[in-house]
Amino acid sequence: MRIDVLLDKLCIVKHRSIAKKACDKGLVLLNGSEVKPSKKVHAGDNIKVTLYGFILECEITEIPKGNVGKSELQNYYKLLVKNQIT
């Protein structure tokens, strides 16, 4: 699944267009490297997002097949770090 779509489906960002712009500006790292919005994500990958004054780092445990309910989000990623930028 594309990283911009995944960030939207897992409610890490509010809209796919925001995820795309964040990737274009270098605010999204996949396994430590800047990525384009079309980069494919696989289970086991680490994503780091710097957005809205926060740094969020998570490990993808499973790729969703369709839409994800808010109660099911914890099945798809494990939150590693969430820090506020000061």
C-alpha cells in the first residue's frame, strides 16, 4: 500500500492530501529515508512523521485490506515514540 494512503487509513493524518504534501516536503521517513508519496509500505517498516508540532514514530505490524475502524487501529501499528516539538 502507498505510504500516503496508509497514513490516511490509519488516522495518522487527517487526509491523504496532507500525507502527500508531508512526503513531498520531507516530513515523512520510512526506515530512516525520505520517501515519495507513492512508496510502498510493508509489515515491519518503521515510519516517522513530523507534523502538527509532533514527532510520531511507529512500526507497521500489518497492512490493512480496506477501511479501518478506530477501534481496530492498534492491530495495524505499534506506536514507538510520540514527542511534542519544543
